[in-house]
Amino acid sequence: MIYPHEHLAVDLSGPKCDIDCRLDRKDAVVAEFRGLRDRGVTLVVDLTNRGMGRDVAYAREVQEKSGVRVLHATGWYKEGFFPPEVYESDVGRLESIMRDETEAGIDGAVRASVIGEIGTELDRITPEEERVFIAASRVQAETAAPIVTHATMGRMGMEQIDLLEAHGADLSRVTISHVDLTNDLEYILRLIDRGVTVGFDTIGKTAYLDDAHRVRMLKELSRRGRCGSVVLSMDITRRSHLKERGGVGYAHLIDDFLPRLRVSDDTAAVPEEHIRLMTRDNAARLLGVF
Ligand SMILES: [Zn+2]
């Protein structure tokens, strides 16, 4: 299995004024990742990028101690979380920073495999966010790296697609994240029709949306034969999401969520081949790992 949208270390505590948003519990993350490995997870994508508290050495240590492979990301998150370099750089400079991290490596070390998560505000795209998206499209055209977006509350997906497409991105290598939070299946189907993959990647974040809605939408996507365009993940970002703090933990997707897809009640169960697409094959195709 692959978890394509996670964070091993992330620090959004400054802008959010909440120390809970500094995920820095390495030993606890290692322990949970060992549990993931025992459940068949082989690969996790760490989408923490520039300005989010990215810590590649920490992520490498989690990989070594847990046996779960970790891939790294480049790019910038969204307005309110951008470091000064975003405001000081034109598109060309942003492009060259991401290209360097993708081709030469982060700090000259391990390469970034993914451009993401790059985001937009709730119902608008700021000029800085637009520059990041344009630069990301150009880097993808040169390197073929997959792009993963952050759609705040799942919204603005169509506008993100328009922007990426206009600047040369390959939509078959783009994932629009957090669309589950809209609880709007018709919107999600319209995104899929544009050729992107959509992320149901806030599984377990029941303060935003009860998992029952995710189950209902995924069963309907399965019934319509659209699971080839969906990936599943949890987007763990807070100390309180971890097991040791009473949170659901990274294994919630496997232990609690997938069993609900496999249940046949008033709606049919999701067949195993569809679950395999959403938990492994689609992400493997996007990442170019098999
Ligand atoms: Zn995320």
C-alpha cells in the first residue's frame, strides 16, 4: 500500500498560533510507521515542503528505523504560510528552486519526487499562489514530476486545474487534494472528468467531515467505475492526530476505514480491485514506482 499525502514532520504552529500544529514527535512517528509496515504499507509521501518545517534528515531516519520508504516534496504551501522567498521571487526563480530540488536534490542531498502540496485560499487564488502554480506547471513539463495541490476545504479545484493546464501541466499527473471535504460528489466527478486524480486524503478528520460521508461517496464512485482516479490518505499534521496523544493515528485508514468500504449494507461493498487501485496502483502510477 501507498499513503500519497502525509506529513512526518510539519510546523504550521506559528501562523496557526497553536503548538499542536508542530508535528515533531519522531519516535512516535517511527513507532506508528513500523505498524504501517506490518500492515503492508511500503511507501509514504511526505508532502511537507519549503516553509512548512520540512526536515529531510528526520524523514530519512523514520524511513531507516521503520522500513517504510519515504518520498520527499518541493514547492510552497499557500498564502499565510509562505516564507519570504515566495514574495521576493518571480516565476522563473521559483521554477529554478523547484527544479534544483527535483533534479539535484534538497540541500544537495535526496531528490524531491513530488511538487506539492501547493495550495490556494478558500475561495480565491492570491498572486503569490498563482506564481507558484505557474512555476510548478513549468517544472512538471521539464521533469515529469507529479503535482499534488492543496485545495482548502476541497474547493477551487476547477480553478486550480484551469491554471495548471494553461501553463503546460499534464493533468494525468496532477492530484487535487482534500476534495472529500466538500462532501459534493457531483463536483468531484466534474474534476475527475478533467483528467486529474482526486485525493480523499483527510480520512479520519471527523471534526471537518464524518467518515460516513467519505464511505458513501467512495462506494458511489466505485459503483460508477471511477476508482481509477482516486487516492486515499490521511494528511496527519498535528501532534494530537498521533496515537500517543489519543488521536486516530496513521493506521486508522487501514484498521477502521477500509473495513467500512468492504461492508455490504444498504449499498454494495467496494470490490478489492477498486480498493487496490485507490490504496496502491493509482499512487504508484502517479509516482512512477511499481
Ligand atoms: Zn497535507
